[in-house]
Amino acid sequence: MDGKLRQNVKPGIEVDIVLKQDQRTGKTTRGIVKDILTNSPNHPHGIKVRLQDGQVGRVKTIYAGSSG
């Protein structure tokens, strides 16, 4: 699913995010969404979220079958 649409991102789902320091390389970090930080319905670089471990980044991939 597309990580650029807020409606696709829900707390408790598994996602890959790109951390601020990894934006140049595009390296992703996998985790479970705790909070959604972007208020707008979409964002061209991905919805910004906080993972359960506290890391903050923009959603690149949403894993189907994960539920919230």
C-alpha cells in the first residue's frame, strides 16, 4: 500500500520508514506505528510516523495483512 496517503496508515500496522538521517541513502527501518505525526491527508514524501521504539520517519512501505 501507498505510504503517502494518511488513510492507509494506522497505529499498530507494520511499516518500513526512512529516518531523517537515512534520506540520502533511502535505507529503511521496519517497525510498528505508534503515532501518526502528519496531519494532512497526503504527503509527497510519505506520512511521518513515530514507531513503537520511538524512531520517527516517513512511511515508504505498508505491509498488507498487518492490522491495527
